[in-house]
Amino acid sequence: MKAVAIILAAGEARRMGHPKALLEHEGGKSFLQSLASTFGKAGCSIIGVIGKDANAVREQHPAIHLVENDGWQDGQLSSVKAGVEAAFEDGADVVLIHPVDMPALRATTLKSLIKSMGDSLEGLRPEFEGAPGFPIVLSRASAERLRDKDGGETMLEGAIRGLQLRRIPVKDPGVVVNINTPETYERLFGSAPKLAPPPKRRGKKSEGTTSASMDAAPMEAASEGLSGS
């Protein structure tokens, strides 16, 4: 069973003021790099969907398979469809969809979700303390329906309402912590939003921000809404 992760990173990030794919997460890694590493540890192939600031994101992430959504201004669902099409070309049996501004996810959580998928399931969605989170995990058939969905819907949340997604409780706050405003970034990292350094200048892992600190992140961050990437 081949699992392909689609990381949504095409949005304008108006509130954040910087491309969220390029923001520094941990150890000099960008949000996108950190997520690609996490999904890779869980055995997934990775596809990043980019749009706004596509050239800058490509330059920063030469090792990641990036698909450009020329219609990113049409909404999040357009990026999902572009990513799903690329995932099918990559031979996906299972598709995981995740916003780039939720980088605190654990690889162990992903492994558990993928293991929970069965042939009869349309898909899964993790939840933390009752709150729905990401990634959304879809069978190939469900991903096809999402790709082919019409009707004027532009956001992922609206598009998945017709899918039968089984909710899976997890102990990972990273499935709901959404870092989509400068205030949230500063609360979690102790500084104003900043871009990750270019790949050639990355140093040793920072001691200031750890996975443990992200696990302790205030859960009010989850109430600020899901990504519009």
C-alpha cells in the first residue's frame, strides 16, 4: 500500500506576512521541510503543492517534489485537486492531506493512522481532545471523488462533508495546532515570525524549540481556525 502525503503550501498567507512554507520551525528547517521529514519517517512519499511565492519555495526546497497550482487564487480545494492528481501519477493507494502551517505533527501518529486504514474505509481523520485535526487520510476512491468534486466549493472542509471519515482519537496535539498568525508563532517560538535559513547555511539543531515544547503549546492555537493554504 503506497501512501502519498500532499502538503498544502500554495496560499497567500496574508495574516502571517511571510510564506508559511518558508517559516522556520526547528533546527533551521522550514515548516515544509519539517513536515516532509515527518511524513517521510512514516513511510510516505511527499508532494508539496505551491502557488504564491512558488519560485522562492522551490529554491528553498530542491529535494522535495513540488507541484505548482497556477489557480491557487481559486481556493484551497484547487490545490487539493492538483495534489491528488499528482499523487495518483505517483501510484498512491492512500492519500494524506495536510496544511503546511501545522508542522508539529508526529511521525508515530502518521504511522498509526496509516495502519488503521482498511480496504473498506473511505478515510480517517484524527482528533485531539474532541477537536478534528489533520492530516485527512483518504482511500484512493475517496480521493478520486474529492478530485472530481464540483459545485462551487473552494475549501477543503466543505468538500469533505460528504465523505465518511472515521474519527480516530490521538494523543498528539500537533494534529490541531495551527500556526497561521504572527501571534501564534510568537507564542510558540518566542520570537516574531522568521524565515528558515537557506539550506547551505543550516547549522545544528536549535536547543530553544523542541518537539516537547510544541507538545506543550497552548491548545487555544487550535481555535484560530484551519489553514487557508
